[in-house]
Amino acid sequence: MFDDFFIRALVAGIGIAFVTGPLGCFVVWRRLSYFGDTLAHSALLGVTIAYTLEFNIAVSIFITSSIIALILVKLEKKTNLPGDALLGLLAHSSLAVGLVAIGFLTFIRFDIMGLLFGDILAVTTDDLLTIWIGGALILLVLKLIWKPLFASTVNYELAEAEGLNPDRAKAIFTILMAAIIAISIKMVGLLLITGMLIIPTAMARNLSDNPQKMVIFSIIGGLLSVFIGLFSSLEFNTPSGPSIVAAALVLFIFSLFKIKQTIQLKN
Amino acid sequence: MNIENNILVKLNEVGFQQNKKWLVKGVSLQVERGKIVTLIGPNGSGKSTTAKIALGIYKNIEGQVEKFTNNIGYVPQKISIDWTLPLRVKDFMLLTDVLKDDALDEALTLTGVKHLKDKNLGNLSGGEFQRVLLARAISKKPELLVLDEPVQGVDFTGEIALYELIKKISEKINCGILLISHDLHTVMTATDHVVCLNGHVCCSGSPKDVARNNEYKALFGEQASQTLSVYEHKHDHEHSNDGEIKKN
């Protein structure tokens, strides 16, 4: 069944959409889209390390991104630079270092375009296992930390005062972000993974009046984007990542009409 | 829980500094079950800071905080909620605890905002939101309630009703309350113990004792002192220093 590359890509995409939906909601609610970008950029460094040491790519990306997240926390405490400057610094320097390192690795042929924008041809049966097992783990952990994470997203002090330990939830969430990037990079590409996290969620925001609904719509949006994106990628021979994100954008644009309607109804 | 004397939270010589400036220093107080302790003081005197120290929101503090309960309801002074998050009143009510629907309805009915249950939090007025905040804090029947100016923005008649409600709740569920308020009139009638802050504890005791205190007069003026005395005449009992009721 998984012999066909397209079926593999589709199964991988479905797995990813189930995870990016709920995580994406927190990325939007907590204003972390640039943070997600930084982690994704650092993934290139993870890929180079994986090739150099002949190591599992997903694990390597996961470790590199987690380290970058730790460095960010340290820098925020030690310097007087604003958060967005630090994010930019880490994002572009890790991308640059990653690209320089690739330049040195002349003995390996890299598909840079595939890394940056995703490649459906590259999804193997092993990748499917990584995505579905990794994705299930991410969702399980997210379910466990949902209450403190959500409460502190609404208001940190309320969560802290009423004994929910929001700092721990935040730290675990950061690890989950690194994990979703690690498992979805092959499919969506490192430049566009944040798009997969936030665009279906942005669409969902336009359609929902409560958090549960937003999570569900966000998953549905992600699934639709994967279906439409992959079919058009196959049809028009376009790279998979941009096709999926462009499909998500189209859905977002449609969702704007719904807002317009509700505003008109209110008037 | 400390069964012996029903203490819920105890602050011992606590202090907190931010940017090398002490916000409060040397504050000792305790909240007991069924008692209302009120913090008063001018702006910037460290009332909210003291409450946050008691709640464990501030971590690098001087002194000791002993908490004997984890069932706490908190109404913060300022709360900013990001409207990228779609949140109805009933979602907000369930934020830190799992509640049955009737517990939720009961709390919303008590603060008079049950009709807003399905409304989006972003569409509430300041006073309505304040009532929801209070409902959320009491809905889980906490052992300790920390209320930082809980009636700000509420209309005048509502204000009195809510203070009465707070008093009633403390009796009904027998919880301890740490209350911060600017409104000397209404608060004093319902308080067991007053702590007057101005970066440190400038005086504390029963409302009557505090009203007579010279430091209190210096801080709030003679007028405020008289206000308190006037209100005390409505009492049919007196409080001793530790908040116990003394029969006349």
C-alpha cells in the first residue's frame, strides 16, 4: 500500500496535519510564530550534523532545535537585546552556519531545495513511522500539559497563583515545537513549516468562537491543505511544501468571507 | 492544612526587590480560615506585590511564605487577555479547574452574570468582566481567596452588593480571604484584620485600632480615620488585635 510515493506523502501529510493543528493554535495564541521560524531555520544545522555523523535526521534536528531553544532562553536572560532581535540572530546565524557546513561536506550531494521547501519524493516508509509515532507522542504530551499550558496562555499569573506550574508546561511545549519541526521537515521544508503551523490556525480563528472549535478547525484546515496541496503538487509538478502552504492560504482567504458575513449579521 | 490554628497562608518578614529597588520589605501577616484580612495603603505601597508573594508568583523573595492549602482562587488587579484567543465566559470559568456545570452556574448567578455564560470574553464591559473574574475565583470553592481590588469598575450599588457577597462567601464556604482595596468605607465594615502598607507594614490590627493609629492618620489623613470610626459604630461587637470577636 505504501509502495506508491504519493500515498506515502499523503499519509505523512495527514499525520503532520493532526499535530500542527493543535500546536499551531498555541503558536498563534502565544505569539510564537517567529520562534517557530527560528527553530525551523536551525534544523538545517541539524541535517548537516546528521549527515556528517551518519545519524538519524529527525533525532538530530530535534536535538539541534532544542539546543537552539535553550540558547535563546539563556541569551534572553544575559543580554539586553529584545526577543525578536535574538530570534533573528539565532535563526539566520544557524541557517548560515548550516549552509557553510554543507559547503564543506563536498562528498555528499545535498538536495538543498528539498530541504528548504520539502520533497514528497523523499518520504520513505521509515519517515512514516517517525511521523506517526512521533506525532502520537507529541499529541499525548500536549494533552497532558494542556491545562497548565492553556491557563498560562490566557493568564500566566492566574495559572501560577492557582498552582498549575506554567513554567514547566512552557518548557515542555518548547520541546514539542522542536519535535514537530523534526518530523515534518522532509515533507514541508524548513522555510515553510511555520506556515503549516499558523496559516490553517489563522483560518480556524476566523471560524471559531471558542478554543476547542479553533483546534478542530485548525486540524481540518491542515488536512485540507495537505490534500489540495499534494494533489496539485502531483498535477503541476510543484514542490510539496509551497503547494500545501499555498492551499492553506486559499482556505484562509475563503475564511475571511465568513468574518465579513458575521460582521454584517451583527450590524 | 494547619489544623491547630486554621492558618491558610503565613508570611514571615517577606520582601521583594525589582531592579534593585525594594517594592516591599519586612511584611508579616497571616490569613486564617473564615477571616478577612484587608491590605490598604497608597498607590505603589506594595499591596499587589504582597499578594503575589503570598501566592508564590514572585519567586526570588526574602523571608518565608508558608502555604497550607493549594486550593486557591485569585482575582488579579490587572488582567490582559489576548483576543487572538477566542474565549467564552464558560471556557474562562474552567481555566484552572474541572467544574460541574451547576457549580459554574451557581457562581455566575451569585455575582449576577449568568446571562453572559455563552458570551465572548472580549465583548464584556469592565464591570461585567470583573464579576466574571470573581465568579471564576469562587466557583471552585477555594480555601483561600486572594482578591486584588475585586470590584474595580463595578457600578456603585453593585460594589456594595459584591462586598456583601464576599463577606457571605467567606462565611458560607469558610475560606480565608486576603483582600486589597482602596475603598475604606465598604471594606472596613467587613474586615477582621487590617494591614496598612507603605513599602513596609506601617500598622496593623482591627479596623478600629488601625483607624486610631497615628501612622495611619499621617498616611490617609484625619478624614479617613473618622470614616473608619463612623463605620465602626454600626458594629455590635468589637475585634481584638488578632481579629477575634470581643463581645461588648
